[in-house]
Amino acid sequence: MSASEHPPLAIGPSILSADFLRFGEALRQSEDAKANYIHFDVMDGHFVPNISIGFPLLDATVRGTSLPVDVHLMIDNPDRWAPEFAAQGAAQVTFHAEATYNAHRVAASIVERGAAAGIAINPATSLAMVQEMLPFISNLLVMTINPGFGGQELIPEMVGKVRRARQLIDALNPACALQVDGGVAPDTIAMLFAAGANSFVAGSSVFNDERDVAANIRALRDAAIGRNSGG
């Protein structure tokens, strides 16, 4: 795929990495920095070894920003909960293929409640598991780390998986976004973008003490397209 054919680049700050004492400020900073969406991670302590956030904070997030809210469900039983997150204001709800036997039904229930539907797969999960679902979803999330904790480094072998995912999407549903989550930073985003990803979840590389949110998002965009950000 040439640069001129590459889908537009989108960056979504993972709000779970923000300082919750300054939650509203983090939302405003993300919007001012021209982020494309807010990524909202939900963990249940079963599907992944961590517990995070749920409906009350989703409500605050939806009310606190004009950006679309992209919910990533790292939970068991998305059949029960995915449509609820869609109904409560998420613009997109992505669930894990490994967590349900009824992926098509879950995706349909999300769309019926007015949100876009996405499917995520863990590093060890084959793309074959979601190939048949590609015509029915708006987002394929390839996890480039094992989910559950922020700040992990990208698993290098996932770059090839992203490349294969792009080939499948182009063949079966070119309108589907190819999202990556895990280890997205200025020193990794270029190879992921070149491999075909066009939607990037970034947590610790956006919310940190090194530079402000706008500078960090700008650094990611510049690195993706090979432009020097000038510091």
C-alpha cells in the first residue's frame, strides 16, 4: 500500500492512563490537541487481571467531551454488557472475539443501539478467528500487547500480524478501521502505520509528565508520517 492509499490516521488517547484527579482537564486537553476519539478501557478482573472503569465514568466522559467515545470491553460476557455500553452513549463498542461464542449477535446488538461495532483479538489469537466477521464490523482491534495493564512495550511480532490484518480488511471490508493498542509511541507508530494500521490507542505516551498532551499527540502524528516535530 502506498502512502497515498493509506487510510487517514486517527489517534485516541486512552483515558485510563490520565490522572483521575484531573479527569475533566484530561478530556479537554485531548480535545484541544485534536485527538480523534477518546478510548475508554473496561476491565472486569476475569478476562484480564485488572479492574478498571464502568458506566458512571462513561457517563462523565460522554458529557465531558464532544469527541466520540470508543469503548474497549476487556470483559467476559460481552453478550450481556456490550449493548448496554452502546445504549449509554459510546460511539463505538469493541469486544473481544475470545470472550463470546456469538460474535455476530453481539455486533448486531451494538449496532441496533446506535453505536459502531468492533472486534478485538489478543496477540495469540489468529486472524482467522475474526475473518468471517469483517464484513459486519467497523473496527478491528489488533492488540499489540497482552491486555490488562498500560505501559507495556509493543510485541514486535505483532507488526506482521497488523500487515496481514490490513490485507484481509482491504479484501473484505475496506471501510473497516484497523486499530492497534499497546506500546504505541513515537518510536513504534511509524512501523505500525506503514504496516497498515490507521487507528492508534495511546495511553502512557500521551498522558505523562514529559510534555503536554498536545505535544505528545503531535509527536505521534509526526512520527507516523516521518515528519520531524521540532521537539
